[in-house]
Amino acid sequence: GSYMYNYGGTLYRAVQDPYQYGGVSNDTGVFLDDRITVNDRLTLNLGVRYDINRGGFPDYNRLTIGEPSISPSGSYLETDEVIPGVDVIKWNLVSPRVGIAYQPRANGKTVIRGSFGVYYDQNVIGNWDAPPPGKPTFFLFTQGPTGEFDELISEQTSEDVEIHPDLRPPRTLQYAAGFEHQIAQHVSIGTQYVYKRSQDL
């Protein structure tokens, strides 16, 4: 329930009841991809992916300090009080992708390529599994003149650190453009430029 540490010559004591956290995730994804030959010089790659992501906290029993412990690392006793689970992730994601390959010359030795795609990060439980609902209040004390840890300098409740109700999936937009040219029967040279923009990390 508590620990002490020394920071800059000052002793602090942190106090908090034990608690459980974690998550459950259910993810389903389907995708469709097709290559379309427009003519002998132009080819298109078209695709779309659809993901259904659901995730949240399961029900947990509130913990207190006591025996028998649910863990060998401390004395954490489950009580009969149930903290109801909460749904966190409800994402329906559409990820389009398009690619193009164009041969400007009939001999096929030169190819210009380009692509665009939307990519979403996998629903990673570790991105949102803490703090859980009903997290016990965290207290931080420092020593008073008598040497007792009776001066409260910080108090953090579960409402202070709750997860944003509109948590968005990490998304990346990727653009690419490239040029390739055959300079000999078994040798070609090329260059490619890739630009990525990520948000909601």
C-alpha cells in the first residue's frame, strides 16, 4: 500500500491501495485487393481494408491489502466488490490504398510508380489499459517537522487520469513516388521518395 523514496534529499511516501488493470480486445479485419491493367503501359493496384476493433476493461474485483494474495509479489486480497468494466475502443476503420505503375515508353525499360495508403495501428491493449476504472486515489506525502509523513503534497483520483472518451486510432498517411530505368539487360537504377504523416499516437 505504500513506498518511500528519496528525491533531492527529501523523503517522500506514496500511498495507494492495490488495483488490477488490463484489457480485452476483439479485432476483425477484411481486405480486398485487385490489379487492373488499363493498357500495356498503365497498371493500377486498388485496395481497401475494413477493420472492426472493440476493446475495453473487463469487470475486476476491487483489491485490498490482505491474504490470501492473488499475487506472490505482495499481499493483494480480492474483495467481493466488483468494479464494472468499461468499453474503450469502438473503431470501424476504412483504409483505402491505391498504386500506379506507368511505362512512358513502349520498350518498357522505364517505369514510374506512385502510391497512396491509409494505415491504422493495430488495437494495442497497452496503449489504453491504464488507468483502469475505479483506480484508487494516489497520495503523496513528505515529512513534516516531527519526522512523520503527514504533509500531503499531491492527491490524484481516478477522475484526474481517466481515459479520453473519444480515443482515436493511430493513423498514418503514406505517399510514395518512384522512378526506375533499365540501363542494361540485367541492371536497372531507380529512386523512390516516401512521405509519411502519423497522428493520434
